[in-house]
Amino acid sequence: MGTDFPSSVLFCCDHNSVRSPMAEGFMKKLYGQRAYVQSAGVRSDREIDGFSISVSAEDGVELARHRSRSFEEMMDWGDDLGGFDLIVALSPASQRQALELTRYAHIDVEYWPIMDPSGLGESRDAKLVAYRQARDQIKQRLLARFGPPTER
């Protein structure tokens, strides 16, 4: 992993409802204003996942107000993907989309294979375990890539 701290990061996954909102929230919690941070999905056909909200809240990250959006909606709303220094794809589909959208831009795209917990677990407790595993994978990757949290 690189050592440079980017000034802007876009996290992306399939629906912008589980992994990328958690990554956005934890990046903001750990590193504050050091970087402009957003998230998007290949599609935005789902609202923020309730289990993501719950397991993030356990660690002090509030996601209840997050509104899912797609790459297409970002561009429709005037967000320029070229304005990001780094795009972190958390799923294979979002990696393909990010690479396609940045084909002619000088933007680093990294792939972090974070498991999708949304289809795992039969009971509520089993689902929470899966979501906590995804949350912890994200936090570990953030710390490995960007270093110790920013002191406040």
C-alpha cells in the first residue's frame, strides 16, 4: 500500500448502502478533515442498510443520514470524478466501473476486497457478526493504508 495521504478519496461498492458508506464514515472519523471523502455505488437502488448503521454506531460513526448515490448521480449533480486523488473500490463491480470512468484521468484506483455481509447470516445476531467483520476489515484497511488516526 502507498504511503501518500490523498487530499480527496471516493469509496465505492455495488449499491452505496453497506461497505462504501462505512468506509466513508470511518475515514472521516479516523482522519477528520485531512481529506475530502465521499462514497458512491455502481447503482443506488437501495437505502443505507440498517445493519451498517448499527455496527457503525457501535464504534461512534453515525450513518443514519447517509443517502445512497451512484456514480451516474454524482456526475449528474456536478461532482467530477477527476477531482478525486484516490478511488477505493470495495467490490469487483465497483472496481470495473471506477476503472472505466477514470480510463483517461490520472486517478489512482485501489481495490480492497471487502466481503459483502448483506446476504450472510440467518438470525439477527449472525447478521450482526457478518457486518462487524466487514466493518473491521474496512477499519484495518484504512489504518494499513493511511496510518494512525489524526489526533484531535
